[in-house]
Amino acid sequence: MQLNGRTALVTGGGRGIGQGIALALAEAGADVAIADLDIAIARETAARIEALGRRCATFQVDVSESDSVTKLISDVVSTFGQLDIAVNNAGVISIKSIDELSVQDWDRVMAVNAKGVFLCTQAELNVMRPRQFGRIINVASIAGKIGFPDLSHYSASKFAVIGFTNAVAKEVAKEGVTVNALCPGIVGTGMWRGEDGLSGRWRQQGESEAESWGRHQKTLLPQGVAQTPEDMGQLVVYLASAEHVTGQALAVDGGYSL
């Protein structure tokens, strides 16, 4: 329970990778604030955290709106008395080629994935810097290290998160705050699974979505198997504990981006 006495915030913590991270933090001893646009989903995850014996509260937030983010951080501190760990995980995706991509598609992805990380980090630093302690983990992607076809806008937003993370880490390096990026690999959530996911879009002739998903794991990943939300939580717990790791973009991707 290396995070006993710490309070963590996870945006987009109601499902998928965010849920895996929130549960891992609670299992490591932290109390957890879950922020999500879908408050009902957030409450389902909160119930699982409370069953572990940790405090949990839910908050509705639109990370692309400055006032919403400012209120979130204020409410978290009012509820828990402190904010030690912040995981800026909220994100959106759409799968479109450069020819299909509209200005509206571009603006939506950048507003949530890049601007949202900026707004959250800025607000979190306002409460962490005076205490000379904080751990910020921004969720990027292997698509922030290696461009993906049909994801030019998403890749651009995640490349932005990595550059932003590295720069801010250097600004606050002497103030007791670390800032790192987590780069998930191929995880069986909405980006990949289903007819509207990459495994659906990239099916070969006569191949089912499930067969496509299996093929992509075997051909893209040296380990041959997809990663899980729980894998992401393991790295977040480490980064929340590590004192001298900052400015890094660490991939949990089964060797894909080597």
C-alpha cells in the first residue's frame, strides 16, 4: 500500500483504461476522485473502489472547458483536502483517413486530447506547486510515438501530449512535481474493438472483426498479446511513487514501439 495517505484524480476514469488506472491506484492505497463526462459510469467504478475500502468521489467534467476543469480541481481539494496524483486520461477518438477528416473532427480531438491535458495540468499545478509535491501522469498513446494510418488527427493530439509533458516536467522539476506520459499500446477497448474500431476497419476480405483483432495482436506485437487496462494501472502506480522519474513518455505496448 505504497500510496496510503495520497489522493488521486483520474479523468475519464469511468471505463476502459481510466477505470483500470483508478482501481490500481485504490489497490495501492490511494483515495480516488473519478471525473468523467458520464457521471453514471463514474459512479459504477466508484462503487468498486469503495468495495476495496478506499474513499472515492465522482465529479462530472468536460476537460475541454476551462471553467469545468477549474471547478473540478477546486471540488476535489474541497472533498479530500489535497491532490497528490493526477492522471489526465480523458480522451476521444474517431477513425478517419486524411480525405475523410473534417475540420470539426480535428477540432474535437485536439480540444479534448491536447487542450484538455493542458487545462488539467495547469489547474493541478496550481494546487501541487505550493505544497512542493505532485505526480502528474498524462495519458498519451503509442500513436504519439508512431503515426497510425486513419488516425492522423489522433496521432497529432498524442504527439502534442508527449511534447507538452516533457516541457512542463522541466519547468517544475525543482518544485517536487513530476510530470510523465503513459503511452498505452494495443488495448482491447473502443479504439481497437468492434466494427467501428481499427480491427473492424482494417479487416481483410472474408475476415471477421474478432479474427482481425487476433491477427493484429500477433503481427504487430512482439509478445503476441494485447495489453490491458490493468497493465496501464501498474505503470501509473509506479510513476505515482517514483521520485526521480520525470519528463518521460513510457510505453506499455508489448514491445510494439521498440
